[in-house]
Amino acid sequence: MAERASTSAGANGTTIMAARPDAIRNVVLVGQSGSGKTTVVEALAVATGAVTRAGRVEDGTCVSDYDDIEQRQHRSVQLSVVPIGWDGFKINLLDTPGYADFVGELRAGLRAADAALFVVSAAAGAAGVGGQTMALWEECASVGMPRALVITHLDAARADFDEITATCRELLGGGAAESMLPLHLPVYGPRGADGHRPVTGLIDLLSTHVFDYSAGAHTQAETTPDQAALIDQARGRLIEGIIAESEDETLMDRYLEGAEIDLTTLVTDLERAVARGTFHPVLLAAPPPEGAREGLGMVEILELITRGFPTPAEHSVSASEVDGARPVPLSCDPDGPLAAEVIRTASDPYVGRLSLVRVFSGTLRADDTVHVCGHGPIEARNHDIDERVGAVSLPFGKQQRPLGQAIAGDIACVSKLGHAETGDTLSAKDAPLLIEAWRMPEPLLPVAIRAHGKADEDKLLQGLARLVAEDPAVRLEQNGQTRQLVLWCLGEAHREVALERLRSRFGVQVDTVEHRVALRETFGSTATGRGRHVKQSGGHGQYAICEIEVAPLPEGSGIEFVDKVVGGVVPRQFIPSVEKGVRAQAAKGVAAGYPLVDVRVTLFDGKAHSVDSSDSAFQTAGALALREAAATARISLLEPIAEVAVTVSDDYVGAVLSDLSSRRGRVLGTEPTTGARTVIRAEVPELELSRYAIDLRSLAHGSAQFTRAYTRHEPMPAQRADALRAQSNGSG
């Protein structure tokens, strides 16, 4: 057999290197929080000898979930890559967070991978296949990504393999449920006093062999009569499912006529169907017993990955020249043009910024100069630049093992790319390319922040820039209307991690403050006002009098200033001064401190003094006139209205509609969409949406997503407006 992958001893341990792209498998593990993804990754690392004990590398740290925040919070918050070697293949396992707040990291994992293992906990029952899992399954299906399922926690008291498999078929399989079938059945030991029933082995339905894992090793055992009966029941269904996806159209006829289909044909057709993404096998997994090397199902998972999952050459991405003028075809060829993508950015206290990179074409070598290009309008790009690559290394927990180069299809870490951000493209400096961006979720939870102290003010913007570069799911907004610095996050946990990273990683302490919505004021009726600014204090005094009329205008009109002065009662040179004063006061507000909009201000009379009148005096008079007019008029508060589109499981449509009504929402309509879900469209005041990202997740048990877009400002209900005015006057 030609060389596919090899290992070499480095200073920090064994480094796995791929000789060619078809010896690489990139697999992302997807599943809800608590499903056991990290446990499966660690068990696979132990089974292949990548680590000597569960999840630990030479320095004693975890091979996955090694970040300090992950250690403190006991959950995955970022994408991690664990490279292992098996049967001449290099396998890059991408462990993703299961919590919905970190779906940005998960999408990065999907972009870097060529196939997905969906990990489902049998202990959770139907709840183990939630709305997020279903949405991601459909997303993978839309791009044809091959998928398999791994069932964990089968030893739990309430775990039922048949039940959880049926649930997966119902919720994920849809109309293609016959293509989601188990390759193995669990073998159970006696149930313990605590209700748990240990899984001691598995039955391979195709070979009909029984494998015993009770001693922590993959050994063949004798088949019992009861096990033979189980095989007879399940094997025929599996064979029919495989044959249905076979490219040999005569195979089904031969099978129905009673012909025996040989095992080699079945396995070959199974592997082809899995690689095409048309058959989704169900496998089992359990960690190894204490001190043992092989966890249940690990050998079977490794064989599926290496034999059934596709090579990197079958994962295509779109690229174009940097100016977007011409598409550039890419192939997974180490000798082709360089095209790689930064899928995660992190800061290391010793080596600085580290970029986790997936190479789609060409070879990325240490010390090469590459072109770094981000997305967005060309004039807005601040990192369309050539940079020299530092070390190219293999990520393994907190360790970086020297690699030297990464060929097409591989994943590696690159140091010293000071301008590269997550999602950026690395390409040859003389042939710069831009890979099409992957879809990221829109952060919808606002968090207003301010520096905790003077020392933090100096570091705040730099820390925020580094935070956004590492996590593109965080959006930074400097709101000119409310004068607030706002971080937009995906949820409470995402917010807490972002603030913790600012503090512990970037040395910036911030305080959170109440998020303000950009309200506005307008006149609800016509009013007049007289501004009199007359002062005499020796020498030149101040003298300016102006009279104005203020009338409401349609939405979007802004501030309109009209000069109707006759007879020169206000000298021509001071009319712009009156307008300047009016506009300055309008920006400050006239009732509750919000900007005044959509009015016509007409200057129709006034008085001046030949010596004491001045530009500043008439500015002050104009502001006073506007305030006096507001004191006698009906002032309306305008609140921003957002159009919201909520996609939710049909089971929760009623609850979401009721909740939108309680938020003063106006439902515009509903329409069914795929997967037994409904899209609800409504207009909702933005004041009611500050916590909607959190509340909707709780209300719909994670099965809903929403988008929002500003539409207009409209008058706020009088009672709510009065309460805000009172609050504003009290705080002032």
C-alpha cells in the first residue's frame, strides 16, 4: 500500500502528517450540550494511541475543552481540533460546542469539515434531538454533507436504543427515514441496583459478529440464540436500506428473488452511499473502562470515518479574484494555487495570535508570505494585506506540534498572522483570492458596556478589536444616537464568555449598563415659542429675541427650517444663528432628552440690537424659543419598530404568537416552511426585543430562531411615554 499518512517524533510528542489529500478525513462532531461529543473525541484519541489516558496529553491538560474558560464553566465554548491517526489515515476531529450560544463556532466547524457525526444522547430521549440539531441536520443536507449518528449514554436508567433510533428517524430522517438505520445493536449486561444497564458489547448486523468490549478491548464473542434472533429481525431491514441506495439497479430484484448478497458488495455499497450523503448509519459509543484503551464502538466509528466518509477533494468551495471580477476554480491539489481559510482565531500568551486554517488548495508552508483578505467592500477592508507566515503546527490541546507545512485538505495552526481574522482567506501574494464567506448567525442580544476605570479606557478599543477578530459572532456597535458602546451577542452564555475574554485574555475590565433604544421626539400639534436672551453686564451685552412656529411633518422629514422674517427685524446675518440654535436644541431633545425629528420650524419675527446682538445670542434665543414651544405643545415619543420573522416548530406557534402579543407586536402573517415549522412575521417595538433572544429560546425550548430589521419610528402609547418621561426627568 502506498504511503498515506505517517507519524514523526517531535519535541512535544507524536506528530501525524498526511502524505496526500486522500489520506485525510475531516470530521465535525455535532450535538446538543451534554450529548457526549467531547467524550467521544477523547475515546477516539485513546483508541488510536494519540493520548494514553482519557483526554489527556503529555502536560496533563485535556486534548479537548482545554481553554481556561471551558475548564471553569465545564462546557465547550469554542471549536477545537484533535488530530489522530488510524490505518494510515490522518483524521482531524473537530469538536464543537453544543450550546446554542456558540453556534458561530459550530458553523466554523461545518465549514472546515467534509463529513459530520451527529452525537445523540439516549438518556435524553426525544429531547436529545432538539430544534438546533434538526436545523443543523437540514443545513448539512442542503449542501450534501455526509452524516452519521452516534448514540451515547446507552447505560442510563431510561435509555432505550430502539426508542432513540426511532426518534432520530422521525425527527431527522423525514421522508428518507429508511436511509437512517443502525449498523450495530447493543449488548447489555445485567441491570444494576441503580437502574443502570451497562453496555458490554455490540452486534455487527452485516457480518453478524458479536464483539465484546467488557474488558476494554475489541474481541469477538460467541453469538447467543437471543442475539441471533435480534440479528434476523434487524439485518434484513438494513440490507434493504443499503440496496435501495445502491447504484446497481438489479441488486434489489436479486435480493427479493431470494439471492444472497455477499458481504463485500453490501459493505462497498454502504460506503458509497454514506460518502454520497444518501445513507446515514447509526452507531454506538461508550468511553473505555478505567485503565482500558478501547471504548465501545470506537473501532467501528474509525472504520466508518476512514472507509465511508469522503476525502477532502469532495468538499468544494467557491473562490474569486479579490475584486470579485472572476471566479477561480479550486481543486484539492497540493501543487495548485494556495487557497486557505481561517476558521478560528485565538490568542496565545507565548506565541501571540494563532490562526486555525483549513487548506482547500495548494500547500501552506512556514515562513511563506501570503495575502490575507477579508470580506466586505474593498474600501472597508482593513486587512487586505501581505503577511509572512510564522510556524505551521499541529494543534493538540494546548500544545502546538511542529508541522512545517499543511497540504490541501489538511487543517493546521499558523502563528504570527497579525491581521488575519476568522473567515479571512490566505492565498499567494501574486495571485490573491477570496473564498466565499460562510453563513454566520446574526447576534441579537445587545449588551451595552463601558470601561470600568481610566486604565481600562486606554485598552478598551484594542481589546474589543481582538475580541471581534477572534469571534465573528460578536458584533461591535458604536451607537451615535444613544452614545453607547454595544456588543451584540448570541445569548447570555455567549455574553458572559465575551466579557470574560475581555477581562482575562485581553486585560480589559468593563461594566455593563442598561441598553438604550434610540427613541425620538416630535410635535403632536402646532405651537409657537418666543426666545428672549437679553443680558447686560457691562460692556457689550447680549440681545436676541426670536419668535417661531413649530408644526409636525410626516415621518422621515427630519428638521425643516423656514425663514419668514419681514422688515429685517432679525438681521439677515443672524438667521443662520437662529437655525443653528434650533437644530442644536433639537438634537438634545425638548421633553425627555431624545432627538427631535419631523418638524417644520418657521422663524417669523424677532428683535435685534445694533451693538449687543451676536451670533451666540441668537443661537441661545433659537434654542429657548424651541423649548418654549415644546412646553405648550403635545410632544410625542417615537419608538423604533422592527419587523421580526420567527421560525418555530409548529408545536410552539401558539406560545410564540401569545408572547408577541404581550410585547405589543402586530402579527403580519404566518406561513409554513420545511420540517414541520412555521414562519411568523410581526412588527414589534424594539423596546420589547432587548431580551427576546433569551426569552424565545426558553419559550420554544431551543426550536426557534428569529431575525429582526428596523422599519420605522412610530408614536409610543401615551402611558408608556409618560413613564419614560418621568424616568428621564427623575434621572436628570
